[in-house]
Amino acid sequence: MTSTDAPSFPPVPSAGTGHAPGAAEPAELHGPVLAWFDRHARDLPWRRPEAGAWGVMVSEFMLQQTPVVRVLPVYEQWLARWPRPADLAAEPPGEAVRAWGRLGYPRRALRLHAAAVAIRDRHQGDVPSDHAQLLALPGIGEYTAAAVASFAYGQRHAVLDTNVRRVFARAATGVQYPPNATTAAERRLARELLPDDEATAARWAAASMELGALVCTAKNEDCGRCPIADRCGWLLAGKPPHDGPPRRGQSYAGTDRQVRGRLLAVLRDAPGPVPQAALDAVWDEPVQRGRALDGLVSDGLVEPLDGGRYRLPLT
């Protein structure tokens, strides 16, 4: 990173407001990035033809805020147990929570189960290819609908995850980081950067995402390996540092998230309902423990039963 006492450089536009001085035009980025992807793309199971649209959808749910290395074993087990949406839909939602294991953010498991039920009931068990129908599924937002339509069906959509947004912010607009939330200007830029050809656009979506994951990373970016380093607006401007507040990693130890995780671990490992005493044993502080348990019940991840017992949800 450029130090704070580095020489000044000409100002560059804010992320998503336009192209940085000297930055490449869209067509100049496509060839180098796609060629790099052809050589360096990881062999991930959801990228293989046999994964199908369901495999792509499962991966997209699991990869939200979770690194690939943690997702891989859970993904393989999930698809072995539930190779089709109807297989998952036939089981109680609590089984999805159980199989989710320690991936974190377990509400994703409930949403994926709800999407599987909708796919079974509305789409004859097949993940729809229509973008609007994907967007109408439970738990599917703008990003996931575009990702499934692009990666599974080869369609032309702007797929904007954190990695892609960072690549575009640096290469096209010359800033170190994109805004905290996706803006309309970023969406317009992403559409401008899409190749016209549908199949090429789908590859571009995957390639720009891979570039952000492996090279144009949030920290310790490897510009020496970047296929578009000679036309990156941020690099050409001297890599000016981000002018906003420093980005901090999310804390975990001692938080309600940690307590929730420990409570869920007890419930996942139990073959049936769990007594209150077993849950009390995982965390000493009763107020925080009660708040975490109430939150799990409110989120539909845990069902309270008579006699002070709890279980993963059956409905």
C-alpha cells in the first residue's frame, strides 16, 4: 500500500462515478482477464458441468461470507446427501441446519431449504433458468439470482460480489475499495463492463470474480500477477490509500454469534430434543445466553418444546 507520506497524485473519481484517468476501456479488459482465467481458474466442484444449476445454487448460498476452503467439505457432503432440490425439500428444515455444520450464518441453511421447497413445488424440481423466477425464490437476492443465471445457465448478467466490486473499483474507477453497500453507479459500471456476447459475459463474470479472489485481494494485492496491471486506474494513480475509515474485521469471541454457535452445536449433535440444562452448560453468562437462545428461536433455527426442551425445527 502507498504510505501516507507518499507523493500526491491527481485525484481520481469516487468508486462507480466514472473511469479513472488512463484506465482501460471495457473491451481492453476482457481479453487479458479471460486469458488469465483460462490459465489460473481453480478447479472447484461447482464449476464442473456435473454440478448443474442446483450445485451452483448450493455453492452460492454457502460461499456468502465464507471462504472456499471451509465450504468445500460441507458442499461435497450436502450434494451427496441431497443431489436434487426435491431431496432437500423432503427433509425437515432442521436437517439443513444440522448439515450446515460450522459454516456460520445458519439462517442461510433455512433459506436454502425454503428455496428447495419452492423449486419442488413451483418448478417441477428444476432450478429455474429465468432470472425473474430465480429472484422470486425464498432467500434469493439480486446477486444470487444473477450468479445462478450466469454460472449455471451461461446468461449475460452483472454479477457483483465483493471481489468483483473491488476489481472494478480499482481497475475502472481508480479507488482502493468500493463503497460499503452496492450503489446504482456500480451496477451501471458493471453493465458497461459486460461483454456483448452472452457466453463471454458469463465467463467474464467468473473471471473477474476469480481475479478479485486470488490477485486483487482486499489486503496484500499482488499487482505483479495481475493481467491488467498496465491499465488499472488505481495502480496508474500510484495506489492512493482509501480515504474512508479503516476497515475492521468482524469480531467473534465473546459475541452473541459465538454463543449462538455453541448452542446450535449442542442441538446439531443431539439425536432429539435437548433439555435446558444442556444448553445452559455451554455459556456461563445467563443474560447473554438467554438472549442468544431467544434469537435462535426468533430466527426459526430452534423450536422450543414443553418441559424446557429445544430441538432443531421440523417445519
